[in-house]
Amino acid sequence: MKNLPNTLTLCRIFLAIFLLLFLLHSDLFLPHWVDSSWVNFFACIIFCIASLTDFFDGYIARNYNLKSIFGEVFDPLADKMLILSAFIGLLLIERANPWAVFIILSREFFITGLRVVVASSGQSIAASNLGKYKTGAQIAAIAFLLADFFPGGTFLLWLATFITFYSGIDYSIKYYKSMK
């Protein structure tokens, strides 16, 4: 990799995979005597570091003119992998509501499909602030659910679910209008 944003994107992909492995098999990475609250803490730290790479790769790419085709393709893929691995891990350790996770992941796959359709027609639909709020809400919910010693994780999960669903409707309407 010749540029830092691409390296950060690759790190996020690695951390997404590692997070899921850590959540499901923390005994492979930590001594058996480590309390579960430390497992929660480390999982939350891994996720937060991975989330920060998302912020910094975009910031650096835009401000230092380091945009690349690799970044355009793999940055959103890395984002989806991180969210997907975190929610699947939380679901499997029974810390997230299955319906909320289903709604969030369904929206992510559906909108990704719409973006492919729009791109194949030579058009694009600009990202909105609603998408940024969605991502922020998802990150906050995941961090609180992973930490597990802060109250409010379930509330934040349902808030993220609502914002995610609403942003999916918003994006679908924009898609419909762009195809007229």
C-alpha cells in the first residue's frame, strides 16, 4: 500500500475479522483467569480503534488528496464488514436484539444493492447527513453493547435501528427520484 488511507482501510478489515473472533473465542486471546468485564472492555477498544480508522482514512484521503480507486471500493466494504462483524458477534453472545440486528443488516444490504444499480447506470446519489447520523448511532450502540457496563446500550440499539431504517427509506426515495 502506497498511501495511509488504504492502509487504514485494510487495518479496519483486519480488525473487523479479529473483533468477531475475539467476541466468539476470547479464551484464545486472553488468559483463562481474565474476568469477563475485561473481555468486554477489550472488545469495545478493538471496535473503537477500528471505527476511528474509518474517520481518519476519509479525512486523510480528502485533505491530502490521497483518494484512490482502492479506497472508493474497499472503504465502504470495510465499513460494512466492521458493522456486520460487530452485530453478528453481539447477536451470537446474546447482547443484541435479533430483530434490531435484522433490520439494520437488511437495510445495509438493500442500500448497497441500490448503490450498485445506480452506479451501473452511470449515476450516483450523494451521501446525506442522515447517513452520517446512521453510522454514528450504529457505532455508539455497538460500543455501549460491547462495553456492557454502561447502561443505555439497548436504547441506543433501537435508536440506531430507527435512524438506519429511516435513512434507508430516504435513500430509496432519492433512488426512485433519480430514476425518473
